[in-house]
Amino acid sequence: GAVVSQHPSWVICKSGTSVKIECRSLDFQATTMFWYRQFPKQSLMLMATSNEGSKATYEQGVEKDKFLINHASLTLSTLTVTSAHPEDSSFYICSASLAGGNSPDTQYFGPGTRLTVL
Amino acid sequence: LAKTTQPISMDSYEGQEVNITCSHNNIATNDYITWYQQFPSQGPRFIIQGYKTKVTNEVASLFIPADRKSSTLSLPRVSLSDTAVYYCLVGPGGYNKLIFGAGTRLAVHP
């Protein structure tokens, strides 16, 4: 249980194009999903919190017009990198919150998407 | 959000027990302690979560002293496949954001 998938697992695009990354919770519903970015040899950096049916909350320094987040259903959140540039090349990871029973809410992470912008 | 401090790196050998300690002096009353494991080019994998005392599952144990200002992840009899980065996070739960620290890079040697 608590499986999160991402698609695609890797993508290469030309500078100036837009790329959409999907994050799905496969066996549970997630009201809240999170998007992270990770550069080589560095830790995960939270980009935004995605809530189903409402606007995402972006972390300081993250451009909301460049990184468009849509959380249209309880199992799907998408991140669109608009007008991508080489500096946007990174490993993008999503997570989804699972709550249930007597356990506290826990975040489960997707496998990540490697974006390379040429 | 409570800040966490962990050793940057650790080395061990196959078959040994590894203990990674995390300091979180400013932990709040409603905060839980969660540990994740991350391999290169993969998303973090949930290992264990606890609030106080000791928690054990099939892969690890988590020791939390009474003051909750630190916690120790214990990995029994590590193998080469346990080579990874381990993150300690503190927060009230999954609906709330988590801020990752640098983590501990564990290298297990033959």
C-alpha cells in the first residue's frame, strides 16, 4: 500500500518548451501532495504544497508562473515547468500524504522524474 | 518547523549495527519524528516514524528519549544495499510540509 507513481521517469526537452510531470497516488486518496526538487549531491528542496481543488502554496523563491501546479483530483497532481531552461534541469520528486487509523499522517514519495533541458 | 542536525556521513561494515543520531532541540509537542532512506536517482523511502520511547519494525528501530530532543535510528546488521542517504525529519504530520536537512550519507563496506 501507499504507492506513489510519477510519469515520466525521465524527460529531455529543448530550451523554451514546457514539460508536464504527473504524480499519482495509486492506492489511496491524497488531499495534499508536495513537490520537491533535488540537485546532484544535495538534499530535497520543497517547491510547493498542492491541495486538491485549490491553488498551490509555493515556497519562497519558487516562481509560481514558471512551475504550474494543478491538483485536480484526489489521486493526481501535475507540475508543469514552463519555458524550461538548462538551469531547470533537476530531479523532481512528489509526495502524497496518507492518513489513517491511529497512525499520524505520513508522506510517501514518488520515484522521481529526471528533467534535462538542452 | 524544528531544525534537525545529523552527521554528514558515516561508514560501517557489513553485518554491523549502525546507529544514526539526529538532534532536534526545538521539537514541538505535536511533532513526530520520521526517517527516510534515499538511494541515488530515487525518491525517499519511508523507514520508520515515532513520537516517544521506542518503535521497531521489520527494517529498523527508532529510539526516542523522554525529552524528545534527539532520536536514534538503528539499523541491525547492515548490508551493502543499505548504502544510502538517511534523512531525519520532524513535523506534525503528512499534511504539513517537511523540510529536509542534509541527511547522513551511510557507506557500508564489505
